[in-house]
Amino acid sequence: MKISPSILDANYQYFQSEIDSISTADRIHLDVMDGQFVPNISFGPPVFKQIKFPVEIEAHLMVDNPGNFFDMFEGLGCVGITFHIENTGETKAIELLKNLKNRGLKAGICVDGDTEIEVLTPEILELSDQVLLMSIKAGFGGQQFRDVTYDRIKWVRSQGFTGEIEIDGGVNLDNAPKLAEAGADIVVIGSALLKQPIEDRAGIIEQVQSY
């Protein structure tokens, strides 16, 4: 299984050192919040531009009007961009997914933990390179992982989806192997990694990658 650490819990005073401590990860997950779609606000491209990322980066846009952010995160070097279907609806989501694919980026659709999984229609799944399933309510760190996520992964696979399934929210060393068994390809881990001592992080990453 792949791992894409979220850096929301990083110590921003030593941001580059924090990033360097997770250099063995498969990707780095950039959570972007605008205070509108979700109540919290996170950092944006001006902060990220100062960082030398050792591995690929992906953006998870928890924002209103996600298409307005595509240019800046493509320019930052993201290999993929994921946005929420909750604030676009199906028709707009299809348009945005096509936009991302035309840019040569991994086109990702995200479903919040409170949203019915059936919102992922056959056309949405066909256009998506990645489905990001939130195992919590988007926008707040430190929440409890929801066990229903395992069934949601299996449902996506049952629809014939062959792309990448990514899980975000409350992922740790206890549930990561079960997520891999259910059919997930990559997990976003935040506090379970970045809240740990720097010397322990490479071992945690390696353990997740072994699943």
C-alpha cells in the first residue's frame, strides 16, 4: 500500500525539516481549505512554493469553486488534484474532471464521510483516475475513523472502478492493513505520523507500505 502523509500536523516553524522527515513516503498530501466549503483555513501555494518536496505532491481541495485553484496547484507541480463532489454536483464535476485530464493531471473526486457513496455515478467513476474517500467529516483533524469506510471501498470496486482508491481521515497502523485488504491503494496519514517523533516516522511509513 502507498502512503501520502498529510502535512496539516507538521510543525510549521521547522517546515522543511518536517517534510524531509517523510521523504520515504510515496507522495505528500496537501490539504487546502478556504474557510468556506469547510470552516477551517489552511495554507496555500505561497507557503508551499518555499518548500523543496522530496517526492510527488497531490492537492486535496476542500474549497468552493475548486476550478479556480487548478492553475496554481498545477503550477506548483502537483501530479494530481482532487475536489469534492458535494460543492460541484455531477454536471460540474464531470466538467472539472475532464479539465484535469486535459492538463495531464491525475483527476480525483472526493466524497465526504457524511455523503452517500452512490453519488459516484458511472460517468463520474469512468472519468476519475482517483476516488478519495473521506473516513471522517472533511475539514477537521483528529476525528474517529468510521468503520463503514471498508464497505464504501468495496462498493466503489464493485462498480468496476479500476483507478486508485485513497482513504483520508483517522488512518493509523491499526486500520491501514484492513483498508488494504478492503481494496484501498493509498492512505493519507496525518497525526498518526506527524505527531510522532521524527526518528520513528520512517519506520511507520515503511510499515504502511508493507501492507
